[in-house]
Amino acid sequence: MPETLDVVVTLNLYGDILSDVAAQVAGSVGLAGSANIGREAAMFEAVHGSAPDIAGKDVANPSGLLTAAAQMLVHVGLPEFASRIKNAWLCTLEEGIHTADIYREGLSRQRVGTRAFASAVIDRLFRVPQQLQPVKYTGGGVNVQVRPTASVTKQLVGVDVFLDWTGANRDPDVLGRMLEAFSSDSLRLKMVTNRGVKVFPEGMVETFCTDHWRCRFVGEHVTPRHIINLLQHLVDAGLDVIKTENLYTFDGEPGYSLGQGE
């Protein structure tokens, strides 16, 4: 369950998606703040973009910036001020003073703009919420420590080639046999996936395929030249290569996601 998680470690793309989803589930992406913390500097901002289409119209929800400011105050050692701002913000929300993105008929009491919402928070700076859980932050912030990285053996073992292909009514067996013709002693076709599902070899005929295919070629003594040669053959055959991702192992452990069945 989400409430059992304290920290979620993920790649940047998926972290971006999860943070937006979490904010939206709470009511609006405009509610969430974010922090980018490094060894020498830190930056705090709303999790959403700048929304230039509503700039200056007094309709934006300032909550993301307010909660980010509270994070910043904790980080720089001013937790009591962060708690005061966050509790005032919670009081404003629980009293039904809401901006347009979170306003709900029958639930909200007053629909306000950006400036009025900020003023409402200011008016409640020395109050604590009665229904929502009050906060009481402690100092310390986030300390980033980078340990020396141990030496590892990095080995190129293959490549994922992504194709845009709609031929033969998107029959994966046709594409797979075509790609097998380009296998060599250095790189051989291992699988083709579509939407994360293996469709060649031994795919299921029921699988619905789009025009986006991941074709995994692997080998034991792969060099960048082998990959370049493979790509040249694919292009000469008229196949549309969208992108490639090299596959590496680190001390023998895969540094890439395994495909279905691997």
C-alpha cells in the first residue's frame, strides 16, 4: 500500500510520473512542492511547470510553492517557520478556502484566486489545523554524501533496437524472421517485444501489437562497430530505426531491464 512507503527510488522519468500522479490523487498537481538537493546547492520549486497560459490571471494555486518553501526552511535549519507556514496552509484548506483547481461544490466554502489564497494563509500563520494532522518539523535537512565508487567491470553485451514498423499487418513473426537474417556471430536476435510483451519468438497470437517494436540483439564479444554494422543493415533494408539502447553488464550483472522470459 502507498502509505507503507517512506522513500521510493526510481529513474527520473518514472519519478516524474509518480510525483505528478501522487499530487493529482491528493486533489491537484498544484498542491505539491519538490526539492532538488545536491552536495553544494539545493533548489525548491512547485512540482508542476510554470503554466504561462495562466500567468498573471490570479487563478493559479500557490500551494506548490508554499509547500516547497516549507521544505526549504526545514533544509536550511528553520523548521519552526516551516511548521508555522505549513499549518497555516492546512488551516486554509480545511476551512474550505480553495483555488479553482481544487474547488468542489458542496465541499469547498469559498472559491478564491492566487492572491486571496495566499492572504488567507498569512491570516492563519499562528493557528494549527483542527481536522487535518498538524505538522511539527525538526531541523537537519537532507545531507548528500557521495561515497567513492568501487571499480567495476563494464561490458557491452548487446543492443535494443527500437523500430517503427507496420508491415505485414504487424505480424511479429514476419518481423522476427526478417531480423533474424541480420543476426551474426557477434550479434544475434534474442527477442522482439511490443508494449513490453514478448511477441517473437513464441509469442501469442492474441497479443495486440502497435507500430513500436523493441528488438533485442545480444552477443558475447560485442563492440560498438558490431552495433553500427547491424544498424546499417537494418537501414539498408528499409527499416525505420527510432532509437537504440546499448546493453551493459557490470561485474557480470545486467545493467538493463530483462525482457519477458529472460
